[in-house]
Amino acid sequence: MLAVTVPAGAVVVVAVALLGEVPWLGGFLGHGLGSSASFGGWGAVGWAVASGVCGSSGLIAFYAGVAAAPITVVAPVAALVSAVLPVGAAIADGERLTATMVAGALLCLAAIVLVSMPPTRRRRLDAGRPGGSQSTGDPHGTSQHGAASRLRGLGYGVAAGAGFGLFFLFLKNAGQSGVLWPVAVSRTAGTLVAFGIALATRTRPWRRRGGAGAIALISGAVDAAANVCYVLATRAGLFGLAVVITSLYPGVTVLLARVLLGERMCWWQRAGLLLAALGVVMVIA
């Protein structure tokens, strides 16, 4: 579905950016966006292209990791790396935070890990059932397989998190001179990567029937709008804090799953949401 969601977001942002070029609409669309209709030169275009490539690559690594390794390893590692990498770059670039901001950011990082960990599946307790001992298998083989699977999950999580983190960093650099066009270029570059992977793997996601295609289109449009909001946040305040707060998106996903789908939350996810709320209050106080 990546080959559907990313192009959908690109179409939306490119359309809005083109409307911003219309004289009588430019002032309305550009209100609060700064020089939203500006490419910012070839340097900004390069940063935008790099952000799109890294973002799509990170998503591919994440989906591949979820398919090949435990999501309980992939998701928290990806979320943590995606926040720590750009925050480290921001600190190295000279951003200075107060003690309260640092404490709030640390709470947010802990919250990212907690809310990203899905409920673990209950192990089958067959010890008291006839033949139950046969389901345990070879403990050494199972342990080795589990260790290898977790190691793969760690690798996929780091790769995905690095892609997401570089996406945040590069898109921030691209958005120094504008908002809409850098995001549009980034999404277009990500579209080319998604299409390339789809063609290489001989998948045809656009042939899917039913409501999946419409959901993917809506998801892409909402994701593109979130990218615009992120660029606005980096232009309005500290980049490191903007990344940390943006990386709390798993918490919103958990809340929506609870409210809309009726899914249950584990105690560590509830704790993560509480830590996220406290951390955000400390960051913006």
C-alpha cells in the first residue's frame, strides 16, 4: 500500500502548492506558511529529495521488519532511533535546552518506546493437558530461533529508525525557505522510490479492490498534511523538541485504536500515554 499512500500525499501537496502560485489564492494559502511557494533553490530541492528517499526507505524497512521479526522489537527500536538521531544532530548544531525541557524530552522518549510495544501474545499453557509437553519442542532450537528473530528485528528497527530520523532532519533543512514545495518535492521523491520497489517486486497495489484503496488515499493525504505541520513546527521553534513531539505518533495510533476499534491497551501503553502527556507539558511549559 506504500505505492498508493505516498503518491496520494504527493498529489495533494503538489495541488495545494500550485494553487499557492495563483495570485488571488497565494496570500490566503501562504498565510502563516512563510514563503510557502518557494523552492528555496537547488540546495533545498536536494534536501527535499533526500528526505523523500529516506522516508520511503524507512517505511520499507519497517514493513519488512514487521513481516520477518517480532513487532515488539522492531517498532520500539525504530521509534527511539528516529527520535534520538535528529535530536542528537540538533544538539550538535547548537540547540540548547533547559533542564525542564530535557526532562520532558526524556519522558517523551520513554513514552515512545512504551506505546510502540504492542500487547504480547499469551503463551499456550498446555502443561496440564494430554500431549501438551510435545508442543514445547526443542528449547535450544526455539531459543536460538527466537534470538535470531530478535536480532533481525533489531537490525530492521535501526534501519527503519535511521530512515525516519534522516527524513525528519532533511525535511527540516529543506523547509528553511518554504513549506509546501519542499514537502511536495519530498513526497514526489518518495513516490518514485515506492513505485520502484513495487515494480521490482512485481506487486500491483493499484489493482486492489474494495475500500482499501480509498483508505490508502485518505491516509496519504493526511500524512502529507502532517508533513506540512511538522515543517511549520521546525520553523516556529526548536527542531529537537519538534522531532520528539512528532515521534509520539504511536500514542495517537493507540488511542484511535482504543476509541474507534475498541482494542484494549496494556498497562505499559497506558503508562506511556501518561508519560507522553507529562513530557509534552514539561516541554512546552
